[in-house]
Amino acid sequence: MDKNLQYETISGRIRSLKEFYPSLRKESDEHIFTVLCVKSNFYKNPSLSFNDSDIENILVDSVKDGGVDALLSDPNSETNNMIICQSKYYQTITFDAVRDAVAKMILFYKSMKRGEYESVNTKVQRTFLSLDAEVGDESKVCFVFYTSAPRSGIREDRIQKLLQEHGLDTINYEIQLYFADDVVDEIKESESRRPTVENGKIAIDRANNYLEYTDDAVIVNVSAFSIKELYARHSTNLLSRNLRYFVKKRDIDTSINETISRYPETFWFKNNGLTIICDDFDISGKEVKLKNFSIVNGGQTTTLLHKSKEINKEHDFYLPCKIIRTVGENEDEKNLFSLEIAKATNSQKAIKQIDLKANAPEQVRFGNEMRNVGVFYQTKRGEIIPKDYKEDYKNTDLVEVGKLCLAGLFQLPGSSRSKPSILYWEKYYNPVFNEDQAKVCLLVRELLYIDSYYRKTFIQQFDRVQEESPFAAEIIPFAHNARTICISFVAFAARVYNKNIKSSDLKILFGNVNKEKAYDDYYYDIFKEIEGAAPLFPKKLFESNKDKYDEILYKLFEVIILSGRRYYSSKRESDSTLNESNFLKLDRNYYAILKFDWDNIEDKITNIFKSI
């Protein structure tokens, strides 16, 4: 696309956003450009909401913003990747301007991690603290730069060296650059999302040249250009039953692009090819017609073929493609078959556990049970949330349920944020999804609300109350990092008060706080049983008196935060490298807090629950 047309496309979308979002009507185009980029890049999934409140929370562009325009947690990541953004709404840009912008984001991040909060305004401080509190061992920090200017020969590899220069590794940190053509691509992809592809066709190398396996599967040599055309028409909908959409990975992407541009005749030998699942296919001459289909393996290849400027009608090549009819008598059986094919054929990139569980039968059943308690549970990416479930505590997905259950049910607040993938271990997964789902769903419904209350209401109120405290510099950062221990503590306090956790259990918990493998050897057996753990509070209180429910939550949160802050301060006196974030990533520190102040904590639990 011509660079002037790219700039016009972006300008047109900025005008549309200004009309659509009341909060943007008085804002500058530079400000709205950031919104456009974030929305198009991170909110493609049609099930994700993006409203005025989200804009207010994400944007931090103002005086003393530290050179950062937006801060957010990637809504598409189950590992709570932190996104730090800066954008430049320019028609031209230099290498030095891009490099300086990225360097400024990295310096901002490092200064925040050192606790130099006074260098930025209050909103930036608290937004960063809240996001950093969710960053775990499996998370990434991504420095994302957007510009409406063309690339104009700027070498990305030279910008990428900034990570090394600032002592950051490429496993936990990443730089992403989006120039005008990239931004336009993101906009178009975002606008084209649909749940399925009903009909399509691909070209093969020779008439009726296919290898047949029974009547339900064939292998063909598919035209790269026909795949490029197919993607141009349907975008990421082609990957609706894939385990994931396109994920940038520099080494693999570079290798594929190099083969396309320099050695296209070898692509067939080097690439694993594509696998397509469909309800039906028909081969006639050099054309294969497909019905209700999805590419379940080869999403990376498909996306890179589409992006390549080397492929057109005159410059084409072929790659292997397996086409398989879906097998199954009902929708469950078809989903399971598609899932098994997708799992078996994906090998170029590591598949995450959430990808493998997404369409499993127990997930479908869990979704039905969640509906029974008034919560919409997304079992498939891209599902549209019905309007009656738009409040954030009335809709959820596998990732969120996993994190909440690790914190609330299994009492692992540190692991919930730093290593949430352990939920897919059988000993955690089965009690949640393969046993008493009705009970689990009651617990999850409350945990969703508790989590929402902490994020949407409590932390802002607590900040205001503590601003004048002589310990504000410690209490406020601690509270912003305390979401998962607050969730754990509310569930723990309810179970103690309801006698689901007995004195003998407390003796075991406190007697083994510092022991190696204490959780596996002693604690797991105390917490694994869902019986008695749900509901946490009387149903009538939850369903009919949210004001009282909120009051109880505030008091319980306050108990664990104040006790936790005192214990943390005592530890920091002997270890100046300790900070709130790494302290609260360890499950044993949660139990140490409980032991440290238990007499006081127990008295407060009793008094708070007596008021119900």
C-alpha cells in the first residue's frame, strides 16, 4: 500500500474512534493513535471488550509519564505479559527517534523496578505497580513501539540490540516495532475477525494430483499464492480451529522468510506444510473446494506466506498440504477429533497447556455448569460474550479459572501469579474440572467477584485511605502486589471460620512453613477437597447484599495487607534487595505472614464473620 494511503487509512480510523468513544472526542490525534494501535493489536478477539473505562485505565500519556504512552497486561496472554507502549503519530521518522523511544521505555521499566516511583506521576506509578504485581516467572515484558510513519530502511535488528545493551535477556523481554504498514495490517486483521470459514478453494500443482488415504483424507501440493489469496480473504478466521493464532518468533520467522525469498524451490522440502480440517472437500482438476474448514497446523507458515512480497501469480511455489474430513457423530466428537489432529500435527512451536485443553469435553461441561451459576465460561477463543454477562465477574475462561483456583482453592497465591501453568498438572486440574464441577463453579463465581472487587474498587479506596499514612511508601506498593494473597486469604478465612480448616490443620501449616516441599508433603491434602470450601459466604449475602459483601471483603483484605506489610518490613531490614513483587511471588511467604501474626489475624477473622 502507498505510504500516503497508509497514513490516510490510519487518519480515517482515528476519526472513527473519536466519534465512537465519548472519552476521546476532545483528545488529540496523537493521543488517539495510541488507542487505535493498542485496540487493533491487542483487542482483535471479538470476545474482548474495549470501552472508555479500558481506555482510561490503559493510557498514561501525560506530564511526568516517564516516556510511556500506555501500560497494560496483554489480554491474549495467559501469563500476564506486561505491555509498555510508546507511539509516534508521524509521517516520517528517523532511526535515532525510534531507538530513543525504545530506550526510554526500557529505562522507565528499570527505574520502576528500582522503586524510583517519584520520577513519574501517581497514575503511572500505580498502574505499573498493579501490572508488575501480576508478572510471573512465565511472563514477558514487551516494549512496543508504534508509528504511523513508514519503515524507510530502518533496521530492526539494530534496535533489538538495546535489550543486550541494557542487560535484559530475550527470554523474558521483547521489543516489538510497528511501522505504518504493520499498523494498517493490524487494523485490517482486527476488523475482519469472524468465527468460521464456510467455503473456500485452493490450487494444487497438477490436475487431480493427490495421494488418497481412505475416502476422508488426501495429501496435495498446494500453491503458496492460493494460500496467500485465501488469507487475504479470510485473515485469521482461517485459523479458527488452530491451537493459536500467529505468534511472532524471530528465529523461525526469519528462517521461513529467507527460504521464501532466496530458495523458494526448496520450501517443499524444508517446511512441514499445512493441515486442514474440513466438513467436506472436493477435488476437481487443479482446484480443491473446501467446506467449513480451518487450518489446524501451519498458522505461522500461512501468515508469513500472506505477508511475503515475493509471492504473486508469476512467482509461486508449492508446499505439502494434508486435508482431512472431520470425524464424529456429534459436535463433541468432532471437536475432540479436531483437537487431537491439531495437537498431533503442531511441532514447530511449543504448544501451551491451555491450547491442548481448550476444546476438551470436560471444558464444555464446565461451561454448562458455570452458566447454571450465572457465569459465561468461554471454552473457545473468539466466542462473543452475551450482553447479560458483560460485567467482568460474570464471564471468565480457563486461564482465569485456573489462576483463581490456585489462589482460592489450593492456597497457592504466589504460584497463581508466578507459575499459573501448574494448574494443568493432574493433581490440580482434576479436582477443578473432573470432579464436583457444581461445587467448584459456586466457588469460582465468588472468586471472580472477589478478584473484580479488589481490582475495580478496593485498591483505589485503599490508596486514598493510606495516602497520609506514615507508612504509605511501603503499604501502597505492598497492596498493589497483594491481589492473589488477598484472594487466598478470604477463602482461607472463610474455611477457618466455617471449621473446614481445623486447629490440627493450622498446627501442620505453621509447623512446616520453611520446610522444603512443605506444600506437596503437608498442605495439598488439607486444601484439595472442595467439600466445605464453597460457598465461602452465605448465598443470600452474595446474591442480595453486595454492599455488606464488599464491606466484609475490604476488612479481610486490610487484615492480610497490614499483617503482610509488617512481616515484609522485618524481612527487608536484613535484605535490601527484597521488593514487594518478588516477596509475594513465593507461596511460603504467604504462610509465613499467617504464622507471624496469627493471634491477631484469628481474632479479626472471628469479629468480621460475626458481623455477617
